[in-house]
Amino acid sequence: MLILFIISIVLGLAGLLFLSEATTGVGLIGLACLFGIFARITQAASNNNKIIKLIENSLIEAENEK
């Protein structure tokens, strides 16, 4: 997944080089959207990992109580 992030950032920045002056603003908005999407994916992955750990701990505690 990290490789996909790196590739998309490199391609996004390379895409800025091919924009004209008139479309640079649109390109920057596109990059801002890309970074927002990255932030949301990272947040979701972090929350998912926390939930999995909580579930695993709950299962371990339930087995220990038996």
C-alpha cells in the first residue's frame, strides 16, 4: 500500500509539470483532494487496527474467564 501512495504522489507532482498557467489552480485542487483521500485512508486503517486489537483482547479475556 505504501508503494501505491508513493507512486500516486510522484505521478501527481509530475502531472503538475504538464499543466499550463491557466490550469495550475485546478491541479493544486486535485493534489489537495489526493492528500485528503490519503489522510482518510490512513485514519480508517488506524481505526480498523484499533478495533481489531480490542476484539482480540475481548476474545482473550472471554476465554480466560472460562
